[in-house]
Amino acid sequence: MGYEAHRWSVIYLNRVLMLIQGLLLTRHQIMGTGKIPIVQSIIIVSNHQNMMDIPPLIWYFRHQHPKFISKKELGRGIPSISFNLRKGGSLLIDRNSGNNAITQISQYGHQMNKINHAVVIFPEGTRSNSAHLSPFKMGGLKALIDAMPEALIVPFVVHNNYQIFEKGKFPLKLKNHLKYSILDPFSPKDLDVDTLKAKLEDIYQNELNKLHS
């Protein structure tokens, strides 16, 4: 039925995934939605705690057409999610392919820049399954910035999604209060990689500490 039908099906499916967590007596709190740029290309940089980080990213950035850079293994075997990653405009990469993956990300960034869609990247590289912030890997993000020179970085901070699975996949933890922060967008244009890495890690760590103090 075309791109729009696919997109809105994905958006509302992920909204349902958020709402159904109410069965766990889970609440969602989002801060900073008014900071999302409306008419400019954006690179959404998010920390990554577990699979439940994805629905709020899709829902809260739904008007920005968020697309994901994901490992190729997620492109198969997961009902609906694998299909969307393959057919919904996201990029699946082989994380072990080194320079080839960076080239793919660069080419993908050029495409997204032309159609003004948002790109979501997790610079930690994998899910932490904890409140701990892993060191950021900057290769993919740097490739996106070079390919999308006018894009703003929008930091998206996931605070405590890891708590849902603290006891494993069964039983899931009850009475979770899940919090997300959208922080001030900024241009990375004049920042070298090391400075940008330090700035981002500082932003995320400060925000995580603030809401957990």
C-alpha cells in the first residue's frame, strides 16, 4: 500500500507497544519534545539500554521519518521488526566489515539528507542492558555528519529502560517509570571527532546523573 501506509502502521504499532506496557503498571515520561527541529535534517543520537528504546524513538520523532542504522542480524528472525528494517528505509550493516560499513553509512547519509529524513544512531554500538553508559564509537556518526553537513544533532537520552528486564525476560519487572530526555539540538560542524565525542559523553552522563541523583 506504499510508503505512507507502511510508515503509519509502524508508528502506531510502536505506540501500542508503549501503551501495552501499562499491563506492567509502567509509566512513560518524555521531556523536551518542543526541542525537536521541524524543518531541518537531524541526526538523533541515542544511548541504548535495550530493545524497548526503539518504540519511543519511533513515536516521538514520527513526524521526522526516523530511520535506523542497525546491525544486519536484526534484519531477519524478528517478527515485524526485521521486515520494517529491511523495507522501511533503514540501513543494515555488517559491524565487522570496517571501512565498508563506514562507506555504507556515508552513502546512506547522503540519501537521507536529500529527502530530509531523520537518522537514528546508537554510538555505543550495542545495548548496555544497564544504566551504564559505554564509550561512544564515532566512526559511523562522523560519516553521517560528513554526509549531512547541515544536519543538527539531537541527543535522546534513555534513562531506565533497562529496568524492565532486570529479572530477565520472565517475569518482567512491574511498576517501571521510564524516562526520556530530548536535549538541545546543536550543530557539530565546527567540532573535531575527539571534541564531539567528549561533548556527547559529557552531555549524556550529566543527564543520566541528574535524573538518578
